[in-house]
Amino acid sequence: MTSSVLGSVTLGYRPLWNQRRDLAGVQLFVEAGQQGAIDAVHLLDALAELDTLTTPPLLLSMQSRQLLCDMLDHAPANDGTHWIEVRQEWLTDAAMAQRVRAAHQRGLRLVWRGPAEQPPEADLARCFVRSLITLSPQGALAALQAGAAQRDVSSLTSAAATRSPVLAGQIYEGVASRALMAHCLDQQNAYALLGWPDEDILHSHRHQAIAPEHRTMMRVIKAVEADQSMEQIEAVLSEEPVLAYRFLAYVNSAGVGVRTGVESLRHGLMMLGYASLAKWLVAQLPQASEDNNLHPVKAAMVLRARLMEHLLDAGTEDALRRDIYLCGLFSQLDLLLGEPLGTVLRRIPLSDRIYDATVKHAGPYASSLEIACAQATDDTKAIRALCRKHNLPIDDANRALLRTLVTLKVQPASR
């Protein structure tokens, strides 16, 4: 993407999660800079340069009505990898409705966004390939009641009478409870959820530390058995924050007998060796977690770590790059382990830079961690303000985010 386009927008993001609890796509918030307008054609051309067969589709969410008008009027038809969001609140005038019809006829893939109780008119509804729906409190309650009735096999009459407002194949946002999430994805076959009910899911595990994912542990074991490279094994291991933390705690334990502190996963893998690693992983399997609802929570931490890598470009310094990554990966370990973050991090010999950034909110990593957290929201004004505060050019922040999205993967069927 050219610097002129990158410098004229502020970008934020939010992941979409599918029924498998895997990444289904990414909502990309786009706000025009102080100049007020961007070239929609150049923006889409630039995004197309980032697309691969496994890169997640982007749901482009324009943060102003004028920006949406420019996109609808000038964006060329694409190959289906990007969607353009159209908010119901901006469909109230005839001019916007006409723009939507014309954009649909040109082949743009449009997504309607609005409350379940205010769907678009029938002729306009045909212009949208999908809907991004918000349930009202009453709608959420009705959905929960329908879900409970569906689970009660002895109450078929009640299940038939309690119809869910959740529609198959659509996207839902603002889902704050684990039960409603399960109803949308598992019972009603919603396409995806925008955002994830982290708080409710973590609350259900509040009485014990969260264990590493079974499926990730099996991937590491299979990589070791296949004699894959150290880089490949490290890549899989670093996709699970709890597993990575436990591994570092183990290689630094008295039983392993390492004389100097091991600060990185790579160093630990080299010290332990394949055979000992496989033995340790197998010993951990009985305590592994089978709760796939935790995967989006952990995957969001991995995404933040990757974003920090790009925000703080380490160049050719691999050790520095790994340190920056661990800072992002471990920045919310307290939520998973149920202990203060400072206590958790002091158990392993991490660099002071990681502790300072995550606990003291100071040091050379602190600004990048703050910006990375802000970019995972739709508050584009706050993102731009933080970039100014920390003297980070907005085009560098945008470039870091887009480079991070390229590293993400979805299954082909998710498109």
C-alpha cells in the first residue's frame, strides 16, 4: 500500500469467529484523516496486494457516511475477498439507497449492519450478501429461551413455540454471554460472531488456572514426531500463551538443570531437545483443555503479539523480535492464570522490558503495547491520538496492522 493512502487513514480491527471457534474474517475500521477523503480505488487496490489464499476476508467498516459514499460510488468489483459494510442508520435517505443499488449492480459485496428489529426494505435487502445484526435485550432473551427449549429434548412443544430470532448464515455482534454465543453458532448456524464473550467465558473458569489447548499441544507433538525444523516447532508453540509460559517455566526449573536463565522459546527448545520436549508434552496432555471456547481468547493474544512485532521493527535482531512477541503474548496472562500479572511474570526469567511494559506500563515496549491494544477496537480517534503521543507515524501503525493481517489464516471453506 502506498504511503499516501496509509497516511490518509486510521485503521482498527476486530476479529470474526466461526462455529469452529476459528478466525472467519476481520472487520477493518477505516477512518479518513484530517483531509476528510481518500481514494477508494487506491485503498482497495492496496488491500488486494495483501490478499493470499489463506488471508482472512476483510469487512470494511467506514467510520463516516462520506467515506462510505466514496467507496460505494468508486470502488470496483472485487473477487469476493472483501465486504463493504452499510449501516442501517445511513440508509434512511434515497441517495444512499440508490448508491447501494448501483454498487450491488457493479458487483460489490455489501453487508448490511443494524438492529434485528429494523431490517432493510425487501428491495434493498437483495443487495446484501450477508447481514451484521445486533440483538436487542428482548431479542437476546428470546434467543436464550429458544436455546434452552432446543436443549430440552423432552419439551418439543415448547421448542416449536419458542422461535429464535437468530438467523442462520448471518453475523452477530454484541454477544456477551457464553450461552447466547453457543446458541448463535451451534444451534442456529450463524456465520460468525463479531467479537467474543471473553469475560463470561473466562468467568466460567475463574476457580482454576486455564490449561493449554489440547489441539495446539497435539500440533506441537506431531511437529516433533515429523522432525520439523526448530522454527516450525517454535511457531506452533508460540500460538498458545499458556503452553508457552509453562514451557519456559519448565525449562527454567531445577529439574532441567539449566545454569543460566532461558528467556526465549527458541533457547528453551535448543536446550531441551526434541526427545525431552516430546516427553514433556505427552506428560502434559492429561491436563490439557478441550474447551474450544477459549481459543478466540488466546488467539486474540497471539494477534496482539504479532502486531507488536511489526509495530516495533526489530530488523535482523531475532532475539529482540522474540522478546517483543513474548511481551504481547504474555500481556494478559493474569486473565488466564487467575493471578496478578506481576506475580506470574516473575516466575520466569523474562527481560525487564517485558515486565516494565506489561506491569508498570513503562519502558521501550510500553507504547507499542498500548497502540496494539487500541488498534483492536473501533476507536480510530484514540488510535490516532496514541500514535501522535508516542511519535509513531500513522502510516507506520497502519502498515504494521496490515502486515499482521497477512500472517493470519483461515480455512478455504471459511471464505
